[in-house]
Amino acid sequence: MRLYKILRLYETETTNQPMNKYKNKYRIASTRLQNWDYGWNAAYFITICTKNRNHYFGEIPDKVVEFSVMGHIANSCWYEIPNHFLFVELGEHVIMPNHVHGIVIINKPDGVVETQNIASPQSQPSDSTEQTNATKPKNKFGSQSKNLASIVRGFKTGVTRNARAINPDFAWQSRYWDHIIRNEDEYQRITQYIIDNPLKWEMDRLNGGAGNQVMESPAKYGQNIFCPNDEAWMA
């Protein structure tokens, strides 16, 4: 029921967004919504790529991801996100050899604070119910940091700090791709897409293939432009 209410918020806030047509299907003109605050409660589908799409996180020899040490780090840091951003819930995710797909659900109650960076995948979760106002961690960036960008930044920073102890050349692409999940049906389709991602690795464009691509060409990466012809869950 709670997820349903969060998804309904998206539909309410975007009712008056301008629409245009693509291949006879109406869609919002820009995926980075002009009147949308990315700190609002919603479910977000994100994709983050390594720099130059280098395979730092492992390989997929037989449609199953086999993590490298850095892959285990990335996976652990993903699970750490709610311990550093107390208003975040996690949906499905997958660590691929050179990118990460995941669903991040922002669900803010009143009075939530967070630490910005996920410094260690071994850090222990804090018990927010036992913290007083005097002992809660300070958010030096202010309320504007409690948004999707700060969550991604914290995750990327945590992975980078630990991964560079193994390979000093590790780096992410500077930007990331995001999509606001519109309703329960789309949430389920995206969840299945994430689960099936390793099965389609040989055809993944992020692996040099011709299909299974969320983003546009590398030149447009990070500009949040849809490829509705490529992804069944976007129909």
C-alpha cells in the first residue's frame, strides 16, 4: 500500500506535464521533468556506468554474474544506502560487469537526516530510533541534498573509495541515467528487466551488443533521453 501511494504521487504531480508523440505513443517531452523535485517521494530506476565501460565488477560467463572483489564492494555498498539515507528503501538491483541497475524508493517521513557518503561496505547500520536530535549526524549540504543525486553520489563515493584500494584507476562515468517509475505495472516490468539483465548480457549494448539498452548512444549518455523502441517495460 505504501509503494502504491508513492507511485500515485508521480501520476498526480505529472498530470499537467506537456506531452509529445514518439512512434505514435505519447510521452513526456523530457525525462528530466522540469517541475519535478528529485527529492520528492517516488520510485526511481537508475543506471550507473563505469568510466569507459570498463569491466571492474566481474564477468558473466554463463548468464550468471560472477563478482570480482570490486563487484562485491559495489553490491555491499548498494545495500548500505538505507543506512546512510534513512528515507530510502531499495527495490531490485543488479551489479553488472560495467554498470549498475537499481530501483531507489524515496519515502521521507518528517525529521529524517542522513550521512552523505557510503565510506565502507562493512559499516554497521545505525538505529535511528535511539538517536536524539543532539546526536544525529549533520547534513552539511542542507535539505537540497536529500534527493536522488545525493543518493547516487554517496553510493558512487563509497564504491570508489574502496575499489581504488584494489585498482587506483577505478572510476565511474560522471553522470547517470534515471527514470521516475510511473505506476505499479511499470514498477513490475522494470523489476523483471533488472532480474533478467544478466541473461541478456551477450546482446547488451553496454557490452558491445545490439540490444538490451536503457540509454541512448554514449554521446548522449546522462542526458536522460528515452529509447522507448528498445525497452518493453517502457511501452
